[in-house]
Amino acid sequence: MGLRKSSMAPTHPELEAEQAYIDKAYASLEASRAAAVRLKDMVEVGKGGTEQARWEREVIHDNIAQRLQALHVGDASLVFGRIDLEDAAGGDHFYIGRVAVADAEREPLVVDWRAPVAEAFYRATPRAPLGLVRRRHFASRGRTLLGIEDELFGDAAVAAVNGDGPTITGHGALIAALETSRTGRLGDIVGTIQAEQDEIIRSELPGILVVQGGPGTGKTVVALHRAAYLLYTHRFPLEGQGVLVVGPNRLFLGYIEQVLPSLGEAGVELAVLADLVDDVRVQGSDRGLTARVKGDLRMTGVVARAVRDRERALREPLRVGFGLTRLVLTVEDSARIVAEARRRYRLHNPARRFVESQVYEALAASGPEDLQPHTVRDRLHGSLEMREALEWMWPLLTPAELLHDLFGSKALLRNAAAGRLPSDVRRRREARGRRTGEGLSDDEWRSLHRPRSTAADAVIWTTDDVPLLDEARSLLGPRRKGDPLEVRTYGHIVVDEAQDLSPMALRVLGRRSLNGSMTIVGDIAQSTGAWAHDDWDEVIEQLPVKRPPRRAELTVGYRIPAPNMAMAARVLRVAAPDLTPPRSVRQDGDPPRVAAVDEPSRLADAVVDAALQEVDAVGQGSVAVICPLAMVDAISDTFAGRGIEHGRATRHGLDAQITVVPVGLVKGLELDASVVVEPAAIVEDEAQGLRALYVALTRATKRLAVVHARPLPDFLRE
Ligand SMILES: Nc1ncnc2c1ncn2[C@@H]1O[C@H](COP(=O)(O)OP(=O)(O)OP(=O)(O)O)[C@@H](O)[C@H]1O
């Protein structure tokens, strides 16, 4: 492995002195908080004064509130280590902690973990000590220092290093952190960030950074710490531009939302894809061919064609009575107007005014010589025949209306299916030697057809529709005056579990990127669903690449003990043979338990038994029962029938001690123990079932049990 260990010394000679320092740091922190509270009281946000004065007070008030929030460390330890620099580097020492603290004389006592000096704390290795002579890790509970772990740098230390693997720093503190029971919420790792992680966290802001890493290598925590670091380092301009973190589902967002309170203060938005489109209700997702087609890049052509199909010349001339005469809009004139509107306008809706004015002009021209278009407009505007003609030629459309009409009509679908890729998409694909395959096949467009609801507003859309609604919005533009012309963009976007996003979904994110600065994290081996990617190139291709993307890999697994990882690795060998499983930091742990049930009708009971055993083993810890979607009800009912309290991930998040989670929702989550139910069914039922099983087997930090009634897949048998 090449992982270097050193143990935490509980009776370190400097324990008392360091405890005194920590106490002093806490006292200063409290003094700063008290000062901030006093200031807040003084700057009371009142009614008096000018508008300007009120506004200024509010700004100051907000700043103080932010500062107070930043100074709130709760139960977490304030200081987690110290670095001593060699004489040549100044000979100073710095304490590294959660927030910066200074004493009454403004002398710094603790340096914020994101500050440049703190980098050496995470990155120094015996081979590259970065000017350090010593690094010290503190193990503490709240304010109490329990132990100190020292690493010395210098010639002697270099000689002791062997192997090529990554060096683990602060091994004792790391293992202590990893062994803490999981609460159903991800915690921060500021005290024990490892060098390969730190490099990603502090990587420069511009451009796209893709992070590949196996389960439990810290992709999610690292991506979130990176967001916190970037906001600290580039507060201007990032705070103004905004930072967006996108996760796969709400369960996952709930799981990560408390990792770093500083992200909340800085206004980082956590979102699932559906949150990025307005005015629609989204629930559930599509499966099979429909899901595949909706995520396909060819849908750009289909949506573009669907919009064009709604821009039509009249089939018959329009004749309208006007006093004693009749005005006429010829078919040719209507065709000319539509062609001209298309030529002049990039977006559909804003062109409607142009079309209207041209129509009135043509009608006026067909009447007496002095007839003015505005006179015609004033008289005819709102009449049924004019409304019908304009609706036919150039209807104002919301994205929901466009897609509702499209999916509800085989004729419209068939037409739109012939849409070619838009030229920019085609060019990009050609440049990469990719297929620019044209329209959809009959089966493909038929898979999109569905019965119409009464009104577009009443439709409940699926997550797979979201990118199509967004695509439509990007072509239609604002429907009403005052609707924003462009979507909200962000100075940095973090995308977690990015390996599952379809090309169309990636376009949604690309559109929201202000300048192409993104952190994309995921694991190709865990890629499931209709758009499981086999390499990151396919993902990058859909993003706004302004400079060569950077790639990083996380190779050390922090979550999964080696014996459990060994079982998961057997699945990986068939699910993604080219990928190597992460190397577990934790070599200890019980081997996974496998329980076979002879009688399928006894399966749910056996699952409940296994879950209870796990609860016994993990004490206060959390247990997930991970099963195929179709078994959730039966298993949940069996728990209820036996009077055992449990939660269902879809309803209660991970708040209960035992939670029943369908395998499709478990990605990204972590618990102390998991019971994986019926691997053969998981493999069969899910798109990319092998990878889904790999995900299921890699959720537990401590214990893993497998319960099955059907034979285990070959690769899992001993
Ligand atoms: N340097 C570290 N110090 C302490 N804990 C760590 C460290 N790195 C990762 N962890 C812990 O390891 C666990 C796995 O991290 P995380 O969930 O971010 O992994 P992941 O790569 O996103 O996993 P998955 O692919 O399964 O989603 C978390 O509990 C995290 O806190």
C-alpha cells in the first residue's frame, strides 16, 4: 500500500501547553463573537434616516451576521493542528483551524484552513516538506485536546519513507474521524484533508476540473471543500456571481447540506436539475428507451424543429372585413413574413411582435391607398380571425406548451423527429470525429408520445423532461414582457455524480456557467441509468470548454474497510474492468456476511433479521437496507408488521436509524452498515445493474451484509 502510519501519543509532553493555547484561541473567538454581537445591537436595522442610511445599515448588519455565523464553530473543534516552519522559511509556527482567530492585539492565533499558509499542513510530504520541520495533528473532542500526533520532516524522515503510494497524513486523527458513527449527514474533513485531496481543493478557479474517484474516496466532500476554498480565495468576484452545487436528488442534497456552514453563508445554491427550470412541476423519471431518447443530443434538433414547425405560412389567404372593403393577407405574404422573422430573430417569442406588425402592414397594403397599418391594428386587434391567424403563424409559447403539444401529437413528433442537429452542435461533434447522426427513428419518436393532459400547466414533468424544457426555453425566449431574457448563470458550478448526466442534462449546466469554471466529480464505475458514460470525454464534450480541461483522480478510499471493498471489487471487475478499485485506508473490519434464504417468501423477514443484527453491532450508528425498488413496500411492511421503527428514504431522508432505500437512490450516501438485498434482482432490474450493485455494496463505513433468496451472481460466489 505504501500508506505511512504513525500513532497518536496520548501523553505527549506538550499536551498541556497546547491545551492552554487552544483555550486561549477559544477565549479570543468568544471575545470576537461578543464584539460582533455588540456591534450588531448598535447597528439596529430601524426605520429612521434616509433611504441611503437605511440601506447602509442593512449592509453592515448583514456583514456582521455573516461574521457571527463564521465565528460559530458549534461542537466542532476550532484548532486541528499546527505547522512549524524551518528557519530558512522564517522559523514561525502556525495553528491551523476552522476559522481565523486573532487576539486582542490582532496577532493571529489561528489561521483559516483555506489560507495559503495552511496549504503546507495538508500537502507537505517527507519528500516535499514545503518548508516544514514539523506537522502536528490534534485529536480533540470539542475543546478538549485528547492527543497529539507529530510528523517530523527532514533527512531522517525521508529515509524512512518507502513505497510509491500516497502518504497518509495525520493517520491517527484520520482514523478517529473515519470511525465516528455516521449521522445521516455528511460532515466536514477540514482537519484531515489528504494531500491528493488538497491539490484538488486548491486547484485554480478557471476552466473545467474533472475528478474521477472510486466510492468513498471523498469526491463529494472534496468538491464541497473546493467550493468553500474558492469562495474564500476569490470572494470577489465569486460571491457576486454565485456558486451552484448540483446533486442527483433531494435525498442527496439533504445529506450534504450541512457539510460546510460557510457555504450557506456565502449564498452557495444547492440544487437538483429540476430546480433550474421555472414554473413546472417535476416528479419521477422516465425509463428505458424514453429516458435514453430524451437525454440524446439529437433532441436538440428535435426541439429546434418543433419550434420551427410552429412558425408557419397560412394555408389559405386571410380575408377580413374592414368597413366596406376586405383586406387580404396572401399565403405568399404570410410565407415571406415567417421567413423574414426567422432570419431576423434568434429567439422565437420575441419575434412575435415583428410578425404581428408585418401582418398588419400587409393587410393595410391590400386596402385603400391611405390606410395605415396602425388603423388596421386598432380595429382588428383581438378579433377571433386575427388571433387564429397569428396563432397559426407564430404562437407565443412557453417551453411547457411547446413540449406538451409536441409529445401529445404523433404528427408533430414525426415531423420534429426529422430535425437535424443545430449547426453549432454538429460542428463540435464533427471536430471530435463523433457521429452527427440525424433524426430519430420511428421507435424513438414513438417512445416520446403520451396522451395530452387538459392543459400544459397541469402536466407533471419527469427529470428527463427538464433538459428538454430548458432547451426549448433557450430557443423560445421569454414569453411575457419582463420575463428574464437569459438564465441565471454562476461563476463556478460543482456537479456531483456527474457520470450519470445525459448529454442534454449537461447542456443545462453548461448554459448556467458564466465562464466555463466548473468542478465535475464522479465515478465512471458507478455510472448507472439510461446515460451511463464510459469515459469523461463524453461528459466534457457537452460543456463550455474554454481552455483544456484538467483531470484529477482520487485513489485512496476512506469509507470502506478493505474486506468489504474486496467484495465490491469482484463486482467492479465485471462492471467496469478497466477501473481499479480505491485502496482502503482501513485494513481492519469484519468480512461481509452473506445470508441465503431457502424460501423467497421468507426473504423480507430475513432482511429484517439482518438489519436488526447490524443495529446491534453498530450501536447508535445508521443502517441502510438497500433493495430493488419493487421490494421497498414489502420490506417496509415487514418492518412495520414486526413493530420495528424504520424510515423510508423517499419520505424521511436518512433520519431514522434503519432506513429502507431503493438502490436507485442510494448513490452518494453513506451509512455505518448496509444490508444489500437480492443482488441478482438489482443486476437485472436496473439499467447498468452491475454498476448499481457496485454502488449498493460500497455505502457502508463499517459493516456489510448481503441477503438473497435467488442464487448469487457468479462473481459474488466464493
Ligand atoms: N481526508 C479525509 N478525512 C476524513 N474523512 C474523509 C476524508 N476524505 C474522505 N473522508 C470521508 O470518507 C467518506 C466518503 O467521502 P465521500 O462521500 O465524499 O466520497 P465519494 O467519493 O463522494 O463517495 P461515492 O462515490 O460513494 O459518492 C465520507 O465520510 C468522508 O467524510
